[in-house]
Amino acid sequence: MSRRRRSNSSDDGAHSPLPPSSPQLHRHSSSILGSPHGMTNLESDLDNDVDLPQDISDIEEAIDEVDLMDEDMYKDYATDPDKDHYDDKDIDDTHQQELSLADRRRIDAQLNQRDALLKGGTYLDDDDDDDQQDEALDEMGLPRQRRHRKSRYENHSDDDLWSDMEVDPLTEELNLESLSNIKANSYSEWITQPNVSRTIARELKLFLLEYTDESGRSVYGARIRTLGELNSESLEINFTHLANSKPILALFLAKCPQEIFKIFDLVAMEATELHYPDYSNIHSQIHVRISDFPTIHTLRELREINLLSLVRVTGVVTRRTGVFPQLKYIKFNCLKCGTILGPFFQDSNQEIKISFCTNCKSKGPFNVNGEKTVYRNYQRITLQESPGSVPAGRLPRHREVILLADLVDVAKPGEEVEITGVYKNNYDGNLNAKNGFPVFATIIEANSIKKREGSLSNTSDLEEGLDIFHWTEEEEREFRKLSRDRGIIDKIISSIAPSIYGHRDIKTAVACSLFGGVPKNVNGKHSIRGDINVLLLGDPGTAKSQILKYVEKTAHRAVFATGQGASAVGLTASVRKDPITREWTLEGGALVLADKGVCLIDEFDKMNDQDRTSIHEAMEQQSISISKAGIVTTLQARCSIIAAANPNGGRYNSTLPLSQNVTLTEPILSRFDILCVVRDLVDEESDKRLAKFVVGSHVRSHPDSNGEDATANKDNKNDNDDDESPAISARQRKKELLLKKEQEISPIPQEKLMKYINYARTKIYPKLHQMDMDKVSKVYADLRRESITTGSFPITVRHLESILRIAESFAKMRLSEFVSSWDLDRAIKVVIDSFVGAQKVSVRRQLQKSLAIYTIGNR
């Protein structure tokens, strides 16, 4: 108190004379105040080695100093009623409420963090008063880190303008360019730093709000509005847009998707709440789904370098579990004191367990609070390589895929999907017990699922070059132009299996099956299939298997199976017990995997009768009913079946009817729309043409023929070409040479034909308009009469429907919206030729004469 009074007396100014007992202070004062003796005294002090102040601030402090130990010291203890009291304006006498346990923990955490910052080199100036120190705390109550102040008289450079700026490592935000300067051991450590996370969140929000298309319209503003209209919880983000706008964020997303997805989901929710402020009442979280990721892997290409990174894989779903609730945030009840502990985030690696209660310090017991625990949907599917993409002699690889939130039940068994997700390792006790501890199983946590139907994408961004069945708008115009050619159907038939000589009836049947008809559903209760089934029956060595292999490479979805190697379960579906959930699950067979495609069955006659009867339902109703292990369900099998079979004894006997040449029953024969009987007849002229064609095919397909031709062309080139032009021109000439050779035997290039077929199947649905019904009914009546007269396989209503399906397929080849009478006449000819060709020799000529009125004008 005496110190306060003395300082007050000195602050009062010139009223207090300096003590007479401080001659050094008088000497200094006189030197500064400019007395005539000041310089002399200073020089004498220098001569006598007297300690002098070295700085102006020290001189000012010497002027204001007060000797507290002088003879007037005891006057400080005299009674002074004006000054002997405390100021009550800064005294807090109010009653303070005791802090809760949560508040105490929060304040302790803030204090610990402040101590850590102070220990790490935080500088607070000693001359700051209490108000300035209060301002040095941020909104969390933590001290701001401030740069050390230089002496204000040392260096007067421009850098001193920034010396007083406050820098907080927890609240400072970086710019986009500084994000690429990674100051951590890994991407994940860098991203999890608070200032980096805030910067990433800011840039992602700007990307969602500011990214525009070529016409200047906001891309994701429209998507967010659509999301709100549908009450959806998924927002699709195009990876290419992010890479073009903010490349460093796209790199972080590819390398550390788990951390970026957490930030992205929060930012997406904030952006959605700008349009719909109360959207959090509908969905607590918005999930960002990534599309158009540039790199596509096959399941057998995934390695350890892909762990914890974003991958994009394709395959067929073979198995799907039920939907289970998975713990996301868990809370516990203490049964002794009733305190609710948590929430705790439950990850997929290990179970959350607590050891003691923070309130009563007891070690249990605890149980899960089911009301306040947060769950999310969980489902596992098995993704298998597409049957056509598996290398020869290899087993198809498969991976377990986890579906969360609104991705459950998006894909079902038999569908070909494209999955973008995080490739993660998963602890599997059984696998460790078998192979040793350090071995881990791998799973894919799906972020987005896209069904691959091979159609034109609805979005403006086409993923060109990623799928050979995709087409562009320019190619669509080419398809329309090509469809207007007069002989387009003959060109398509000639382009089917161009390396196989002859067999025009088989190629016509295969072309009809690839294009297919139009499926119909009568009042939602009676479905009529649109797929065309074909049976190739004939002598060995007539290229039946080669035609099946060609269809496998040409069709969008094709599954190849052999009769001897395919069982009834392998063709339809099997039931097995899941090793994790211990429940019975379905696995689709060949017919299920070929849904909306083609199922090819070779050696059809080698199948057992029990196995062959399993496909009866799939061929007509296009569904498979399962009743095994308590599972009663129906699977979709909407596919065409092209089967190849050999007759009894190896060769076809023309003197016997079809029923005696093959051991197939009438029910399964009637399910084939077209029967193609192939005979290996001896004819000198046709054999010479066949041999010449085969030799020419071998010459064209020789691997060195292209190089020789290219070398010959290279010798004839001009000498004025640049250094790089020979390599470019040689590559171009080789490509042109291959196209020229293909045009010799195939009127339509095979790549264009594949896209053309898929375009027609996806976009064209011709209608039966103004059809000549009298002609169809007369054909059906004549065929019924002749089948009974000749004793061959019976003609049923299925063959009548086959005529309509084949007519629709010819209309699809022309990309026509309506079935013309010409398409109908051609379909009638195909069915009659199929029926007549299956008869024995003695009956065939009679049938050709009686049915000639339907076939003469359509050749």
C-alpha cells in the first residue's frame, strides 16, 4: 500500500521535489536539462568511470525513479483517510456457481493446450497490461501466439510493420497455393492439422458455390436444389470438375479420401443449408459421392500401393447380404450412478470399451444406451470380375464391398456395376489364424455405385474411352445416317462373325438375337419376353463354338458356359452360408449374371436332363424361382440363350426327323425361337471357296504381314519427311491397313457394330403398327397343319410370338420406330426356313413347295 501511495505521489507531477539525498539523479538531470555545467559533469563522470545509462529508455526511467528508502519513508505509514481504502469497482463479490464436470474438463483441456503453447515458445510481452493480455486470447480462451518484438530503435526496416501481427497456429488459414507445400510426414498428417482442414473446407465450399459450366450456370447449385426437391442425402461431385478447378484438393482426395470425405460432407451440409436452412431436420448428414474418377482398376490389379486411397473398379455383383444397423456413435449408461457416458465414435477395426465411470469412478457395469446411440445402415456385397474379362485359365477374383447409408440395396446380384470407394484393410481373425498374424483381409468401402448399362450418359460429361459400349452424340448421328442405307440389314448380317465363311442363316439368327425384340407387360401381371433364343444344331467342324465365342466378344453382357461344366446350380443360383453373418445368402449363376445380356451354352446336348430342366423357366418366364434353406424368392434372368449342340452319334442324319437326331424334349425345343440345323455336305465348288477363304484368313491374320506391308510402304515414302513423321505415318498406315483388311470381309467395322447394337437395344423400341394380321394368322395356321402332317416338332403359340419378336429385331436393325410389312415378311421367312430346315429330306421338298408363297419374294 505504501508503494501505491508513493507511486501516486510521484505521478502527481512537479509538486513533489526530488529528494536532496540523490546527488547522482541531480547530476543526470542537469546534464539532460541543458545546464551549463552538464557537459562538464558528464565528462568528469566518463573520466571517473561512472556507470551511465546506455539507452534513452533507461535515461527516462532514471528521471522518474523515486528513492523509497529516504528519510521521508515513514510518512507513508501516516493515516490518510482519502487514500486508505481499496477500489471496489474491480472486486467481484457475487456468488459463483460450481462448474459442471463437462465444463471443468473443457476448461482443463484449454489450460493444458495453453500451457503447451507457452512451453512451445509463445511470446507475451511483459509490458502488456491486463486488458491487452485479455485481447491476446482467442474465442476458445487460448492465448494467441505473437511474434517477439524487436527493440523499437534497433532496425527500422519494412519488416517491422509485420512484427506486431498476431499469428495463431490453430486459427491461421492458409491460401490455396501454400497447401501444396506439405510440412508433414504424410498427406494424412498434413490434412488433419486444424489450419489446413479449415483451408480445405473453405476452398471446397467455394468450389461448390462458384463452379460453373461453359454457359456460366452454377453446376452444383442446381444439384443441391435437386437434392432438396428429392429429399436425398447424396450429392454427386465430378472428380474432373474438382481436378480442373482445384488440382491440389483433387490430389488430396485421391491420396487421403477418408479425411477429405469428412470435410466434404460437412461442407456439403453447409452449402445445402444455404438453400434449405432446416434441411438438417430431414437428414443429419449429406454424403458426397465421387463420379468420373479417371483411373479404373480391375480387381486383380489392386495392390498394397492402393491401400487407403481412392479406387474405381468394375465387376458383377454375385452376392448380397441383408441390411444391418451399424454403430456410428455409441453412448453408455453407468448402472451405479446413472450417468450417460459418451458419445464415442465406433470405428470398424475394434470395439469400443470403457474401463471406468468418470462420475463415480466405478469400473462398471455399463450397458449401451440404445435411445441416444446413433446407427447407420450397413450391407456387404461380393463383387466379382466380369465373366468376359477374366484371362483364360484364371479363376475370377472377388472382393467384399461395404455399402453404408443410402447406398444399401442399390445393386442386386447379377448387375454389372462400377464402384468408386476406399480400398482398406480389414482385420479378419480366421485369415490370421490360417496364414499368420501379419496377413490382413482387404475390403472396399463404397463411396458411389453406378450401374453399367452401356447407354449414353445423361450428364454433359461423357466418360469417353472408359467403356467400349459408350457412344457420343457424333457417333449417334453416324448411327442414324447408317440406318438409312437401303441394305443396312444385309450389311449387319454380313458383319456378324466375318471370319467365318458362309452360314448366312446362322448369322441372321445371331443378329436377331443380339438386337432382340421388345419385352411387354400386360397389366403388370402377364409378361412377354423380348429376347430371342437360338439353337445351333449340326455336325462337328461347322464353327458353332466359334460363333458363340464371337457373340461373347460382341455382346454388351455375355456369360459363356459349357454343358458338361455347368450344373443346374451353376446356371441358376446357389445358396450358401455367409462366413461372417452366419446367414444363408444367394449367389447368382450364369443366367442371373447374364441378366439383360446373352447366355451362351456350348455342348448343350452333353448336359444332364436334371440340369437342362433347370433352365426351362428362365427361357420363357425369364425368372428363376428359388426355394432352398428356407429362402423362397425369385431372381431375374432376362437374357437370350444361344446354345450349340451336336446330334446323336456325332453327325446329323437327314433321313430322320429332328426328334430322333437329338435327345432334347419337346418342351425345351419349343422354347427356342430359331433352330439352325448345320450340315457338313460335300460339294466340290463350295469346298474350294471355303478352303480359299480359310487360307486368305490365315494370310490376313498373320502377325508379320502387317510389318512387311508397313516396311514396304515405308521404303516408298518421300525423302522430305521430318524425323518424327516416319514413326507417326507407319503407325497410321498400320491402322489404315487393318481397317482396310477388315473392310474386305466386314462391311461395318466391328467397334462401330458393337456400339450400334447396344444403341439399338437401349434406345429403339419399335411398335407393331398397321400390321397385316391376316397374313400372320394364315402363316401360323399353315405351319400348324404341316407340323401335324409331317410329324416333326409341334408348332405352338410361342412360334407365333417368335415371328413378332424377330420382326421387331429387324426394325431395330433399321433404327425404326415402327415394324414395317417388309420386316414382317422377313421374319416369316426366317421362321419358315428354321422349320423346314429341321425336317427330314423326304418332307423338306414338299414343305418348300407348300410354303413357297411366303419365302419366294423375301430372298
